[in-house]
Amino acid sequence: KNEVEQSPQNLTAQEGEFITINCSYSVGISALHWLQQHPGGGIVSLFMLSSGKKKHGRLIATINIQEKHSSLHITASHPRDSAVYICAVIGDMRFGAGTRLTVKP
Amino acid sequence: NAGVTQTPKFQVLKTGQSMTLQCAQDMNHNSMYWYRQDPGMGLRLIYYSASEGTTDKGEVPNGYNVSRLNKREFSLRLESAAPSQTSVYFCASSKQDVTGQSSGANVLTFGAGSRLTVL
């Protein structure tokens, strides 16, 4: 069993929909990363958070350390948001398998 | 604005051959990492270097060696490649070691990846 579990594995949405991707972990952490991997393979860091909520444009990330759970939300989704989203726990450097998001026009 | 540069981008090897993946960063980061990414398994840490002069094993170090040549460069060597090492390899760096306390300095910057096929 992976110590970092993401759901769903695959997600298809229509443009404009509100998206939620979930990440649950079983290890103790000090912080968590959300990463975005583009169809071409490049990986960029979206957020690093250790408590509460962070917002960047249409992306919002929340974390509940006590419940060992984090969510990534995308408001007003757009086809350019299509990518694989990966959560990773700091400290133990464990990664989720990723959520493949496809946003259709 | 290079960030993290990996070479080569693609490589095909025969079983038993050796090769070195090169990684360089120009952000004056202290920590560097090598990951492999396999379908359905997510990224897994092979080795990391928290600072110049130090290296440590990650989750899947067997079959690999690393060298932190200087602050900028961190190479990954496969001495005798095996088909199980067919993967996409990513180098990353951060200002501070992500295996320690979290801070804004832990944000990871990734290279573009190197696709390795071992026949």
C-alpha cells in the first residue's frame, strides 16, 4: 500500500467545472507539495503547504494535518489545466501516483 | 533562466552497459535529488544530496551510484544497466533539504526528465 494515496486516479471534466483532487497519507509529515506534470513530461511545483490553505490564481490547496489529508481544487477549469497532478510529502519524500486530469472544451 | 538541466533527454542501452545521467542547476541550491518515474508508481527517490559533499540513499538506490561533483552538479550512474532500470529519470533541486524541516526554501525545481530504455 502506497503511503501517499491520491484520488481519483483519472478525472475528466467539462470546461468551467470545479475540480477536486484528494491526497491522503499515512506518514507523519512537516509539509506537503502539490506538483503538476504537463503532457510533455515537465514537472512544476504548484504549492508547498504545512497548514491551512493556499491560493494561486484558480488553484486552491488545503491541508488538514490532523486528518492527514490534503485537497487541490481548481475553479473554472480550462483545457490548459489538463495534466497529471501529484502530491508529495515532505520529509519522507513519498509521492502519490498522480491524478490525470482531462478538461474538455 | 536555465533552472535544472538534465542530459541526455533520451538514451537506449543494452543490458550490462553503463551510463551517467548529468544534472546541473544554476539557482545556487544546496540540495539535489534524483528520482525515477514508472507508470502507476509515482516518483521514487533514488539518491539525494542535502548539501555539497554529502549524498544519501533514497527509496530505491540499488543499481545506482551518484556523485555530487560540486554545488551545481549531481550525476547519476548506472554501472551495469538492467531492463528494470527502464524509466524516466528526473533531477530536482531545492534551496534547502526537503527531508528536513519545511520552509519556503524546500520548493522543488525539476529538470525536464531523461527517458532511459534498457534492452
